[in-house]
Amino acid sequence: MARLVTKALIILLVGISAAHAQVLEPIRYTLRFPAPHTHYVEVEAAIPTGGRPQVEVYMATWTPGSYLIREYERHVEAVTASVGARSLGVEKSTKNRWRITTGGAANVTLRYKVYGREMTVRNNWVESSFAMINGAPTFLTLVERAARPHEVRIESAPAWKSVQTALAPIAGSRNAFRAEDFDTIIDSPIVIGNPVTREFTVDGKKHVVVFEGDTAFIDADRAVADVQKIVHAGKDVMGSLPYPHYYFITMVTEASGALEHKNSYLGMTGRYATRSRGAYMGWLGTLAHEYFHAWNVKRLRPIELGPFDYENENYVKTLWVAEGFTDYYADILPRRAAISTRDEFLDGLSSQIEQVQVTPGRLVTPVNMASFDTWIKQYRPDENTANTTVNYYPKGAVIAFLLDAKIRKATNGTRTLDTGMQWAMQRYSGDKGYTPAQFYTVMSEAAGVDLKDWFARTAESTEELDYTEALEFYGLRFSPVDPKTAPPFIGGGTRNDNGRLVITAVRRGTPGLDAGLNVDDEILAIDDVRVRADGLGARLAQYRPGDKISVLVARRDRLMKIDVTLGADPGRPWRLEQAPDATDEQKARFETLMNGR
Ligand SMILES: [Zn+2]
């Protein structure tokens, strides 16, 4: 009680109304699935009102980690409120808010239904065999700034045997959970059904690997053995495990995508994810990425990412750290866990560099502004995206690679990027958050040299990245490409649209753009000879770079001929390999990068 009084005084002092100070009673939700085959979850919420005549509730419009306004409230229906048998007035006040007239009741019961049939990490899915519930599209909460507990009790459909979530169970219950605040319930997906689960313990902390969906082909034993190695590799990088327990939740649903949470991650994969090397390493790489977020972004975070405004865009300029550095470690962890090979690691790194270097938009938008504009660009790509912006995932990963080499070189290998990340974690995790300048400072301290100007060039300008230092340090080079053997090319992309050869992208700096080919043009013939939908490459192979060809296209059904002077395919000049003259010392440095210390 004494603590409560103190808290009330503090809240009063910071200017929040006295009513808020007293209303730390939880909101208590019950989720029911009376007809899961209809894809609905029914929600009942006991809402404390603090005796106010009116309260307003809202649904989040986006999910942290996935930076786009998603308008979850469109799946909410049949919102009613009552006290006992007495109905209360409920009025929709904005697209995602409802105002309840309480009549002075201390507690009101809010009921509504939510449609869930979107197999993405943001939304809900309810069907006869399982339910996947995410917080943002499910829980209406009070419009207030208090850190109010949120409790949820699950009434499973009869066929479902278990509930999997990183939420803390209420003592003695297997289906009731407590979140200390709204952020926590938003951040804790819940899967209810009959999943395959495996558990292991590291540092006394429970780790649960969960597969739900079509699990018949999933090799859970192989998976859990490797996940355990990833956990150890993560701990070696960051020094300790930052969570009370962790849930790795995979929906085996032929969908894709994954999202980080503080004490769990939720992802989707195909039923054969553990059957082939490529699919398995893809699944494990994604898992390593989301798992590394338990440190980088869920705890060590940009200052703008908390407290969240769940109804508006939250602008942030350092997602290249939050996502890109995480992507760098997503390649490092499986290698240090001795799961991926040296070649797979080099291939992953090469792919990150290649993605940056073939994107014309890297010369238009600095990566910090690509981060800022994520709300309008990253999650809404169109045919011109690559021309105007750069993806902060690969560019951030490449900056991490360059920075790691810089720190190692400057400190004679006594410190690494791991050191910088540990120091940043110690200084800025939790409620603090870092500004870009603070992040640059901590990394400069790890390197023992001022890197402010280097960060300004790499992250805040469109200057080309300089690979010289890192490649020299590790004894690497880009595999030479012989320009004399380059095949002819137009540039851009095409798709086979039911037998029609349709242009999907025209990139800057390519013959196609210069000649005036447009996205959605259907290519019919080259030099008056028909081109089939799958025959463009074979046809172009009949020509040489510099040849002029006449391309017959249909543009909105109007036929036209466009002359194109073929260029030389740049090939893949961004594939890393060991330099033939690499010294033992250089080779040893690269081995150290891949193996940890
Ligand atoms: Zn991520």
C-alpha cells in the first residue's frame, strides 16, 4: 500500500490526473473460440473505469517491429458494453476508438468479436485446428498512459490441448496469464492448439521451441539441438541472456515472415523447412535474426522506439542498426555455432553487399532516411523502389561488417563489434534508448578512434561504401568478373503473366530505361521475331553488347516498336572470396571473425 501511495504522489507530481493514479487494477480479458472454423475469437474484457462517467478504449493500429499502419480495427465487430444485465452506450469515436458511457460503474464488461484469417506475424489466424493470437489486433485497451497490468484467460476450443506464449502464467494456471502492462501483452503472441514442443535450459532459463500447423515433416529434435547452439552463440556475443525465458514459435503454414518480441519470436515457414539444407538454413537464419533482436531492438533500442504511440507512426533513423546489425549477427551466430559452413557465411555476406550495390537508390537516399521513411516505403515497395531508396537491412548489415573490421583493426583484435554491442547494451538498454550520436560515441569508444565522420559518411550520406579496409584486413577480395564474356542485357525484370512476357521493373542506369521501356509493357517480339514468355534470355544470347535491337511491345494494348542498344550484363562483381595472396595473418583474422574469439 505504501508503494501505491508513493506511486500516486509521483504520478500527481508529473501532472497526470489523480484518477489514473488509482486505476492500476488490471484489465482482465477472456478469449473464447466457440466456432473456430468461422475464424472468430470472442473477447470479453473487464474494464476498470475509476468511476469515470465515460471511458475510451482503442485498438493499436500497428505492431512494433513491422513499421506500417495496418488498421487492425477493421476486423473488430459487435462491440457492446454492459454492467451486469444492463447495457451501456458504446459509440465509435475514431476509426480505432470506442467511447463507453459507464453510468458511474467501477467496472464495465466490454465484449467484441475479432475476425482472424491473416497468416502474418502481425495479425490473427483462427481455424478449427489452432489459433494464433497477436496482441495488437486483439486487445482493446484504455486510452491512458498508466502502466496497467493486462491479464488474459484462454478458453480453448475442445480439441486444443495447449497454450504457448511467453506471457507469465498466473500461479497455478495453464491458461491464464498476466502482462505487467499493455506493451507486454502487445509483445507476446499466443498460440493455442496441439503444437510440437521441445524444451531446453541455458543459464537456468527455460527455452521452448514450438511448431504449430502441419508439423508431420518437421524434425523437431534436429531443430532444437541447433537452436540451443544458436542460444549459446548469442550469449557469447552479448555476454549474458537478457530474458527470463524465451519461446521460439514457428507456424508451419506455408506462409513466411517472422517478428521479434521481447521474450519470444513468431515466424512462419513451409512444411519441409527441416528437409533440405537450403530451407533449413533459411529457417535457422531467420530464427537467429529474430533471436538476436532479444538484445538488439527489444532491449538495446533507438530512443524513439519507446514508449510507443500505438496509433501513429513512430519515426526512427537507426533501423539500420536495429535491423541491419541484427542481420549481420544472423549470419554470424549459425557460423559460430558451427552449423553453417565457411562458404555459406561468405555467401551470406556477399549477398548483403550485392543487394546494396545493385540498388540504384543507394545513391539517392541515405540509409538513416530510408529508416525514417520505412512507414511509407520499406513496407510498400513498388516498381520504382529500388531506384529511389535503399533497404536498411542489407545496408545496415554491411555497415556492421565494415565497422567490425574497423574496431578489430584499430584495437589489434582486442575488441570487436561484439564489444561495442555489449557496451551499448549496458548503457542504453531498457527505458533509455540511444540517439544516433550516442550510438556513434559508444562504437568510437570501442574502437578507440573517433568514428563520427565515418558514420556520417556511411549512414547519413549517399556516398559509396568503401570496402578496401575490411577486405584488406581479412584477406578477401571480390571475385573478378571478365567483362569480355559479359552477355548482353536490357536491365530490369520481367514476369511470365499467363504466357505474356511483362516488364516488372526498369532500373536506373540500364539500357531499358534509357530506351523508354516501361513497367507493364508486354514484350512481343525482338527484331520482328516472336519472343515467348520464357524465351527472353535465350533470345538476347543471340546478340552482343552494343547491338541495336527493335523491341515490339504492347502498352495498354497499343503496339509500338522501341529501339534498344544492348548493354553488357555487369554479372555478379560483388561475390567475396579469399584473396589468392592472403597472408596467414589475414586468414587467421577471418577465422577469428567466424569463430568468435
Ligand atoms: Zn528484424
